[in-house]
Amino acid sequence: MSSEASMIEVQALTKAYGLMPVLRGLDLQIPRGQFVALLGPNGSGKSTLLRLLAGLSRPNSGRILIGGWELPKEAAAVRGQIGMVAHKPLLYENLTARENLAFFGRLYNIPEDKLDGRIEDALQRVGLVKRADDLARAFSRGMQQRLSIARALLHNPHVLLLDEPYTGLDQDACRTLDTLLKEAHSAGHTIVMTTHELERAAALADRAVILARGKLHYDMQTTNLDGLKLATDYATITH
Ligand code: ADP
Ligand code: MG
């Protein structure tokens, strides 16, 4: 572990698919506990960046450190510090909520004597205790999203990565997610969330960055930034 202060440290990161460059020398430092909204048009590379941060994909060049651990060399250590909520919920439809969490808890190597407690804790945090023994397949999109978040929180990771978590949620489920994210933020998790919801980004996150043409072209603290100002800036940057 190095002594670098940032929870997430990205230097000169490049990633191409075949001949197509997606990230072209991206730099990003995120202090511990910060909530960053990662914005950008479709295809700008937001999911690519999250997958790189999660150690699920390898860069062509550049450095990524998570909590001082370097990727891809120390990917195993990094995975233990990261909870990922991908765009599609990674759940087993024929298992109950509790069984899903038990399955992923074993994948994360949570000791058996601690597993039940962690599962109850995670179910509590996302408000699914009463539905814990229902099959995931019977869950609405909002409930599946909450279960995905419970899965991401199960091993109590330092870092939460969320890829467009609001997509497909109704108003109620969006508000539930707002509350969940606020709680995760107060609990001290470092959060990176991609979204097209500029209003929510301005309200929830500490900082908004815009990915365009392979680099970050915008980096703003959200103090004194409302949804309208962010939307105007966004339109200018991504024009
Ligand atoms: P975003 O999440 O911002 O919409 P992505 O990171 O999904 O963008 O994609 C960025 C670009 O990389 C797009 O042009 C996409 O088609 C391409 N891309 C993403 N994943 C792959 C892949 N596995 N193989 C080839 N091209 C990919
Ligand atoms: Mg994406």
C-alpha cells in the first residue's frame, strides 16, 4: 500500500477497444468519502471507466490506485474494497433475496460465522427485510436495484461504484435510492455514480465531472451548483 492520500487515483489512463480510443489520458483524484457524479453522453466511456476502477477490465496504459492498491497487479485486494452496482442487476432470479446475498457473500469470502449478520445488516440498510425470502424474480426494478445495492454493500467496501442506478426506476423508487445514497455517503463510503439525472447529481454529489472525448472536461464542486447551472454547463461541454 502506498501513502497516496486519494481513495481513487487515476493517472494518464488510456483505454481503446481495437483501434477505437475511449479514454485518452484521463486523470482523476478522488479523496476518501467524496461523492462524485460522473456525467457524459452515451458512449463517452463512463461504464468503461467504472469497469476499469473495479478491476474488471485492463487499461492500455496509465495508473489506477484504489486505497493505495495498484491495478491490475493488486486486483484481488482492490475487489475487496469495491462494491459495484452495474447497469444490469447481477442477481439470480431463482434465488431469494437472502439466498442471493449468501451466494455473493461467499464469493467475497465473508466468513461463515459473520455471513448471516452481514446479510441482515445489508437487508436492513436497503429496506428489504420483509421481502428477504421472496424470489428475486418477483421483485420490481426498484426492489432489484435495492437488492443490487445490498449486494454491493455486503462486504462493507470503501468504494461504491454505481452505473446509471436511476435508469428504469419510478418516482418512488428514485426517492428511495436518493435516501440510500445519502446514507451511504454519510456512512463514509467513497462514491462514483454515473447518471443522466443532472438535478440529482447536483443535489446528491459533492462534485460533478463530465467525460467527453476521452477526458474529463469539467470538474466542479456542487456547492453553488444547481441542476439548471449544471445542465447549461453540460450542454456547452458536450456540444
Ligand atoms: P457510456 O457508459 O458512457 O455510455 P461505454 O463505456 O459503455 O460508454 O462505451 C464507450 C465506447 O466504448 C462506446 O463506443 C462503446 O461502443 C465502446 N465499448 C464499450 N465496451 C466495449 C467492448 N466490450 N468492446 C468494444 N467496444 C466497447
Ligand atoms: Mg454506460
